[in-house]
Amino acid sequence: MDNKTKLKQNLATIQSNIAKALLKNGKKSTDITIIAVSKTIGSDIAKLAFDLGIRDFGENRTQELNQKKQFIKEANWHMIGRLQTNKVKEVVGVADLIHSLDRWNLAEEINKRGRLLNIEVPVLVQVNIAGEEQKAGIEPNDVEEFLDSLGQLSNIKVYGLMTMAPFMENNEGTRPIFRELFYLKEKLKNNIYKNVEFKYLSMGMSQDYEIAIEEGSNMVRIGSALFDF
Ligand SMILES: *Cc1c(COP(=O)(O)O)cnc(C)c1O
């Protein structure tokens, strides 16, 4: 089977699984954005996905994101990986959404660069729901205060929250993590923030995207289930 046929089948399977998950979520979310995580594949394969209708791509390295964006300019490019402050200039003004805002000094750096370019930088705040030491993200209890503080940074716009569940043998174990982020978002929505709009809940990857959607995700980041070659 050629790559395009394989990709088409994988995409059809994912879309059908998403449709099933949406039926189970009690309208917690409706439209799902599929982000094709292209970090393990080349621009040529990413282009095949674009030709099949994929409009959003995710990368976790700034250099790869820049290179692939050059190749597929019409797509939306998402920075999903941990971002070092010295790489901020390579991604602000390039990425359409940064999913990994996880600390104050990174916010300051993003804001500084946004001001220089005279743009509002779209970000998601990454939350460490699972409480894993090695995982990035703001602790759930600190998110409220963090969003408040971000009000001081006028070149940042927060469009929602992101989390990563740990790998689990039984993916049902991820459900409480996604549920907690959904309810955190519901709670925070009652507050008034200067530069926050709760539009996206970025949660779910190849192992757990169906569960994430059942729990209210509207943005899934899928790599290996799509690009399994
Ligand atoms: C790699 C990656 C993904 C995609 O993972 P798959 O298991 O291949 O779907 C999603 N989110 C982040 C932050 C990643 O680094």
C-alpha cells in the first residue's frame, strides 16, 4: 500500500473514532481540531496529510516547525513541546498557537518578543494534572493565579489549557486526568481575565484521544496513530 492510501485509511479510522467519542461526551465539545503531530516524519509525508485535508500540524522543536512551515505555509502550525526561553524568537510570529506555556519567565520572554513584533501571541497554558515530577506544566491549584498574572502581559492572548497524560498500560487511567482539566476550565470560565478566552482544551494523543474527547477535549494532538510508517 502506498503512503497516501495508508494515511487516508488512518485518517478515516481516527475520524470515525472521534465521531463515536463525540456521541458519548454529552455535548461537552462539538468541533474537534485534529493536530497531526509531524515530529517523526518528513515534510513530504506532511504534505500528503495536507492534501488529505489536514490543516493543523504540531511540532515539538522550533527548527523543525520553521522548516516544515516553509514547506506548507497554508497550514496552522502548533508548537506543542517544551519551549526554552532562548528559542522563543524562533517561534513567536511563526507558530499559530503555542501549547506549552508552563512558567512565568517563559511568558515574559514570549511577551517581550510579541511586543517587538507588535503582535498578540496566541498561547495555551500547560497544566500538570498528573503531578508527575518530570512533566512540565503549572500545578492545577496555581493556574488561577497564573492567569491573573498574565493580565500584565499585553502581548499574550491565552486561548485555553493543555495537558499531557502519562503513558498508561490501560488508557482508561487517563480519564480522571482529562476530566479534571475539563472541570478546572469550567471553574475558571466564571472568572474575569484580561487576556483569556477559553476556546481550546488541548488534550489527547494517539493512545487516549477518544477518552479525552469523551471528557470534553476539542483539540487532539495525534502522531503515531496517523503516521505509523
Ligand atoms: C509527540 C507528542 C504528541 C503525539 O504523540 P503520539 O502518541 O505519537 O500521538 C502529542 N503531544 C505532544 C506534546 C507530543 O510531544
